[in-house]
Amino acid sequence: MPYIPFTDEQKQLANSVDLAEYLRVRGEKLERAGIEHKLIYCDSSGRHDSITLRGSTWFDHKNQVGGGAIKFMQEFYDMDFQTAVQELLGQRVTPLSHSPPKVLAKEEKKEFRLPQANTNMHRVYAYLIKQRFIAPDIISYFAKQHTLYEDKEHHNAVFVGVDENGVPRQASKRSTNSYGNSFRITCQGSDTRYSFAHFGEDERLYVFEAPIDMLSFLTLYPKEWQKHSYIAMNGVYENAVLTALKNHINLSEVILCVDNDEGGIEAVDRLSDILRENGYPNVKRLAPKFKDWNEDLKAKNGAEFLPAVPHKRKEKYLETADNLQFLKCKYDKLRGQILSTLKNEQFKFLAEYALAGSAFFITPKDENLMFEKLKFKLKDEYKPYTDKGKKVQKQRALQDCVQEVLHDLKQTARTREQSVQTAKLLYSLADSALRLNVEDTLSELTQEQSESEYIVSEPEQCMEFG
């Protein structure tokens, strides 16, 4: 497709299209979930509803990736940037053969029912105290509130979410098995706007991924805990958090206590963005020392625990950005340098040329200092939840950035405003090149690790069968 020089206004307009309305008109199946919609589709593995839509934004909770309308078209309909913008602007209509397989016929909404309670909580108490090291008084508190009990059929721990009137609206079950497979599931018909929680009187809301994380935190930090508010999301869904903030006007500060692993690290940025978009700017992060708060509690009690899991992609991006070297920008050679590094797949050099060019168009007389400021800006603004696409999608995004920059650099004279716009395009190109460079680096590391494991295991096999 020939390059189309969309204006900033056109791109902004395309990226602000209401996705729910757009998809409904084109025959996709949607279900309302509070202020959001779920995209329902089926493939060979079954029925899926992990993609939520709100206005022009979307998030895939299963794969932990999201973004705006343009990225949605690229991710799910495999469109390039040009086609996606044209489609969203209504300049062309692509057949729905690009979409996921057609959805099932509309299903009736399941009625929510709490699992039948057992006559006692012996199994739940034993599991939470002996295996999870939860304080007995913490368990008893929620048991008396009827938000924690033991089900009759399988003796699972049941955690209940109630609405503003104390009516149960949501429940999740956690296996209490000492051996074999354990599980955690949400009961059918649950309203995801509510979840297992405690609401106090002060302004703080502590947010956790799971009920046991929350109970572990209360065990670790019991002093006057009932004054504060706590909620478990049952994953990293934000619906219950937003409902809690809306229904409790005393809450003005959110403390994200999610896991110290890749999913939790990504959730911090994503949830912070969502909360700020909804008028809650006072967001902080409180991370456990190990993988999660229960692992911290296990460590305190001398039990075996799981360590924290670093976010390799984020660490590599920050490391690479920090190591970018300033290259003096020569305006007349910049186009050639960009094309040459792209052709040779020298993405780190491409990022350096692009960032140096961005610094040049902002402050031609002090490029070196501005280059360092832009490096800091790249590191500060990087959010791994926005960097989840496949390599081919990142390649396509980089090519789109390059085309846009090359078209812009054709200008022979420019106003101050135009220079700032050029700087922004070059900055975006540097970010895109960095992301692809990191993708290649991580792929190489994975391949080297696989080869190393093969070399080690081969002699072992010879010894075993020789």
C-alpha cells in the first residue's frame, strides 16, 4: 500500500474511535460489564471473554496487552498502520474474515449463587494457618463478616465480595488441598465490580491480586489494620477497584500491592494509567520483597518461598536506553543514516541517530545535554504492558515510524512548531527501534539458553542409555 501522510488530527481521530460501537456495527458479539464491554469470540480452544473495551481503549487480560483503537486493529485484525487508520476513519471497510472466528449465539447470563456452606471451617482454618501462615484472628474476622467460609461440596475456601448494601455479588473459590493440583476460580454469575474486601475509615486503599495476598499482608502488618481499606482483584482486573473508589468517597490514595513478578510489574503501570484516567492521581506502589505477600510471610516463618521474578524485557529496555551513545546529528545525512541502519537491522544505532535527531530539532545549540534528557524520558515513560506485541508487529510499527519520519524530513524549511513535531516523530522512532532491539536481544538469549540446555542434557542421555 502506498504511504499516506495522515495528519495528526486524522491519526488522533482514528485512535479515538469508540471500539464497542465500531465492533457492534460490524457484527461482533459484546457483553456489557459495568462501564466496559467484553468482546466475546470463540476459537478451537473454546469461548473467550478476556478482552475488555472502554471507549477507544482495550485490554486483553489473558495476554496482558492493551492500547488504543489503532493498535487493536493491528493486533486482532492483523492490519498495518495505514490500513488500520483508513478502516477506523471509514475510508475503507475490510471484510470480517480478518477477525477472530464468529462468536457463539447469545447465551443467557448465569445467575449468581454462593456455594453451599459447610457446617464448620476446619479445613479452611487448617489450610490458611498451617500452609499459608495466616493469623487465626484475621481469618476469624472475615469469617464473622460472612465473607470467608468453607464450602460443603469440596471444602474449598470461599471469598465473597459484597455490594454497598452488604449483598453478596461475587465469590471466588480457592482449593485447600495439601497435595495435587490447587486452583482458584471465580464463581459463575459473579459481578466483577465487587470483590473480597475490607473498608475502613481513612483515605488509603491497598490493592492486591488475590485474597490470600491480602490476608498475608494483614498478618504481616496487623497494627490498626481495620482503619485502612483493602481489596483483592482476583487477578489484575480493575473493575472492583474503580467501584470501591466510587462507592467510598473517603478513599483518595491507592497503594498497589500486586505481585513482584512480570505480571505484577506490568499491572502497576497499567492500573496507574487507568486510575489516573478515572480521576485518581494519587497512586503508589508497595512491592513485596519476594514473589508475593504470602511468600514474604512464608519466609518470615522459615518456610520455603518463591523469590521475586524480574521483568527481563523492562530491565533490558532500561539498560539499552541507558547505554545509548550520543552521535552528532548532521541534518543532511540523517535520512540516509536512518535508512541504512534500518536496512542492516542495526536497531540500537537507529535509536541513537533518531534520538540525536530529536535533540537537534529541540535545541540545536545544546544537543548533547538534550540527548541525555531524552534518554531519561525514554526510561521514565517506558511501560512494559504496552510492549507485548509479536516481533512482526514491532517490525511493522518501526517501518511505519520510519516512513512518517522520512516524509517529515523532506521539509526544507520549518517553523518552531514544525521542528517540535519533527522531534516528537524522531523520539517515537527511537523508542520503536529500542523495542525491536530488545526483542532481538531477548530472542538471542533464549536461543543461547536452549542450546546450552541441550548440550548439557545430551551427555546425560548418553550415560543413561549407553
